[in-house]
Amino acid sequence: MTRQSRDERFSSFKEFYPFYLSEHSNVTCRRLHFVGSLLVLVTLVAALWSGMWFLLWWLPVIGYGFAWVGHFFFEKNRPATFKYPFYSLFGDWVMFKDILIGRVRLF
């Protein structure tokens, strides 16, 4: 698999996802993404169940906070969010699912 240039445009998510995974080769970065996504889900459920709607403001802070720490301190690259915000957000959840089913490893 060849690594796509950051300047290149992707015509589909299917084309983007291998690039997305290549930007998450560091296991600590992937773990931080997973923890952030899991905490987003827990916070969302807590907000909906309790009616504490102010918790919803924390969702982007939690999700992006964990991911960006992974990129800046462990992966040492710029998050794909800055250039491909929608594909990247979708990629976070596809990678989360792929980790859960064992397609992407955390160890």
C-alpha cells in the first residue's frame, strides 16, 4: 500500500481509510483514539439518561482531546481532521469499530 500525499484529494471514504490508518500507526495514538471515542459514547449516554445537557459540550473536547494528544505527542503528525474533517470523523468511528471486532490491533 502506498502512502498518499497530504495534498492529494480523496474521492471516497473507501479511498481515504487506508491513508487514515497509516496516520495511526503508533499503538499509543490508536489507544488514545479508542479511549476518547469510548468516553464520548459514555458521556453521550450519561447526558441523555440524566438530562444533564451541558455534558454534550464536552463531547468534542473529549473526543478531539484524546486524539490530538495521540497525534502531537506519540504519532508526531498533524491530525487528518485539519485537512479532511468529515472523512476523519467518520474514520474515528470506523477505526473504533475495527478495534472492537479485532480488525485493528491495540497491542
